[in-house]
Amino acid sequence: MAMSDLTTPKTTSPFLRSSSQLRLSSKLHLSNQFRHLHLLPPPLHATSISKISCSVSQNNQAPVAVQENGSVKTKKECYGVFCLTYDLKAEEETKSWKKMINVAVSGAAGMISNHLLFKLASGSVFGPDQPIALKLLGSERSIQALEGVAMELEDSLFPLLREVDIGTDPYEVFQDVDWALLIGAKPRGPGMERAALLDINGQIFAEQGKALNAVASPNVKVLVVGNPCNTNALICLKNAPNIPAKNFHALTRLDENRAKCQLALKAGVFYDKVSNMTIWGNHSTTQVPDFLNARINGLPVKEVITDHKWLEEGFTESVQKRGGLLIQKWGRSSAASTAVSIVDAIKSLVTPTPEGDWFSTGVYTNGNPYGIAEDLVFSMPCRSKGDGDYELVKDVEIDDYLRNRIAKSEAELLAEKKCVAHLTGDGIAFCDLGPVDTMLPGEV
């Protein structure tokens, strides 16, 4: 049941960007489709302004007392432990802040998001002068957990976190978003065929692509984390024709981070000495950690690590099986390190790439200089000027060993693409993925 509109006096607050937002700041949507909070600090000086105030006990929701022009109206519901709206004067410290950005996160009640959201809200991702509004998408089943997440964010008192919205309808949650981090996906159950997972999750990302196309910012940046992330990203971009295909990414940064770790351990150096690390291809066991172009202390890896047999066999296998080993030790798949890799992936796009270095991300292959088939989402080496955009790195060496490995991952993604043709507008789906299951261990 949604609250009726409440009138709020005119405000000079820089955090309410339009008259529609002004109205949103004075009302609370409580339907399961969409719930909205404004997380704004109290005014510097006490004033006799109108405000909405309530408290909620564990057993009963207390009524909301709303004071308007001396009259008091009572509402039956209030979201969370408390809710307040203020008519604010601009604080001194916010004068140098950037324009607020809207960041959507799907699967927001999950373990990965539980680590990620607080990094986003703290300013450690987009910077200490970047106010942020978080738009959290979940399912009907997770709506109460989403309320708990929103309450924790509220209680954390992040100055940069100006708004939190939660909901189950992507057409509402994705409204005007500048970044969409698509984490939520159906996990692979026992006995589930890879083709079935492609179809089930593909439908989720087709719908989210349509929603982004309809209501998101025209230049929204989309990072797909839910697996199989490469093909899900392709499905998403195919269903969002108004958004540049270049704006879609599939997360392979965790694979890059794992590869850097293994090279650093083998070479006996700290991980920050490893640079120019590329993950080629699919986020699966056909992925190709590229030791040919990687460097350690500025030197080619093959000059620092002379055990070339380990590089060709042990290194690749250790990166591919890292997730499975973690499950054996920890009893669950990676969540915190995945969240960190999402942060790294975003920061690679919003901060300039160090001179001579690059990073890995799964991007659209059209126009690539490596001879990889077009119309795929394929992990490749990229550089950024820090404006959210990127360019493919052209000065990379590809020998026969590397090319053969890349070709295997390319063939796999072409096969996956045929499986989801009905979701990308490419005709009737035909799925022949072969007998080998290349899903990463952590995804089962």
C-alpha cells in the first residue's frame, strides 16, 4: 500500500535534483514494487520546518505523524526503524561535490552485494567527492532482506550516500541509473545442464536489458556479474539497442586478480609488481590467462619465471581452479573477493590507466584488432582515460600457443551464442555445447 503524496515546502537543497524528487523526499513508497528512502543529514540549525517522523517497534509499525501547516495527519505505515525528511540548507563541505550519480545493483540482498554496497557508499569506488544514490533490485522473496540491507546502509551514516531505493521491478529501480551492476542470477543446481542455465539466466538478463533500454540513462555503463556472464552480457546488450554496445562489460577482473596473485607467488614478489595481465575469452575453464604479455617489475614474465612448463600448464590451471579450491577450504563460493574485483573493474574505468599498463574486461568484439569473431562479449586487454570509456590495446603479442587457446574460448562463446539465439533476436536457438562442462567450479 503506497502513501499518498505529502506536500513539502520549497527547498534549496542541492541533493533534490527536480520537483519530482522533491515530492519523493516527502513521501514514502511502501509497495513491494518500490521503496524509497532519502538519506540526508539533519540541518545545521534547528528550524520549524515540516517533517515526517516515526519509529517502528519490532512487533508493530507505529503511525507516522505528519505535520503540515499546523495540522497533524496520521499514516499507518513507515519504512525501517525510522524515517525523516528535512528541508536542508547546503552544507559547506558539499559545495565541491560532483553531481550525484545513480548506481543500480541487482541481486542486492546476496553475499557479493553485502560486501560491495558498503564500498560503493563509502566513496572508495567513485571517489570522496562523489555523492551516490543506490538503487537495489531484488526479488519478491528477498524484499525483507533488502529492507535490512537498506537499514544497515542508513545506520552506517555514509555522508556520500544520499538515497537508497529498493524494489523488485527493474523498470522502476533502473530509472535514470548511470551504472548498472547486474549481480543477481539463478545459481546452478545439482544436475542442471549448462544449456538450461544459459536459458534461465538469459531470460533474466534479456528483461533487464529491456528495462535499461527503456528507463536508464542513455550512456549507462553496465557490468554483468551473474553467470555465465559473457553470454548474459551479450543478451543484455542485444535487448538494449539504444545503449551503446561498448558500454556493456562482463566481469573477468577476479580472474585477472587471481592470475596476478599466482604469478607474484611464483616469482616471490608482491602482487603490485605484476602488470599488463590479460584474461582472454570466456569466464569459464577455457579462459586464457596471458603470461606472454604480462610483466613482473617491468620485465616479461617468461624472463622472470623460467619454468615455462609451469606457465603453460600449472599457472593456467591454478587460475581456472582457484574458485573450486576456495570452496573446498571455505565451504562456499567467493563473495568478498568478487566484490573487490567489481570495485577494481569500476575503478579501472573511472580512473586513468597507468602509462603502459592495461586491465581485463569482457567487452563487445566488434572492430577488435585481434581477429576474434565479432558479435561476442569476450575478455580482452583495455585502457581507459578515466571517463568511464575504454579502448582496446593494440600493441599485444599473440603467438601460436596463445592464439590456439584463444580460439577454444572463442568457439565456446560462439556455441553459447547459438544456445540463446531466441533471446538475442538471432533466430531459433540450437544448443550443442559438447560433452565437456567448462563452467568454473565456483558456479556449480
